[in-house]
Amino acid sequence: MSDSDRSQRVDALLNSLPEALPSPHVRAQLRLAAGLTQQDVADAVGVKRVAVTRWELGQTNPRRPHREHYLRLLKGLAARFPEAAEADEGTPTPASDPRGSG
């Protein structure tokens, strides 16, 4: 196998991985910066409010298809509120599994 083939395989693997979500803390900060409630987010994404609560606490992560909608919302909020998108450097956050767990 040539180096070019290996590079293409590596690129294919990288491109197949889902995009990482911001930390739970940043998720909440973005929502608050926009003046949205957890219910607003839940209604837009198509889940119950408790799901958004768990996502913001780092207890679970959204699954497809909600994950794509939630990520799109967070990206849009981050573009409008860049100061809220910056994670606190000294604040530990739970690890985020990109495949989702809830």
C-alpha cells in the first residue's frame, strides 16, 4: 500500500468522525447568552427539556438526529456570542463522547 493510499484512508477515517460538541459548561453559556430557556432549545431540537438539562450538566450527550440539530444551534450561537463560546480555562468539564449517550 502506498503512502498516498494510507493518507487517503486516514483522511476518510477523520472525515467520518462526528464533530465534537462544546463542553457542557459552554453549551449552557451559549444558551444563556442568547436569552434562551432550556425549553426553547428542547422545542427547537425536538426533545424534552430534561434532555437539554442533562446535556448541559454533562450527564448525557445528544444522539442522532438531535445531535446534528443541537450542534447547528450551538454553532450559530457561538458565531453570535463568541465571548460565551470561550471555555473557562481553569474549569474542568466532563469528557464528551462524540457518539452521544442520551
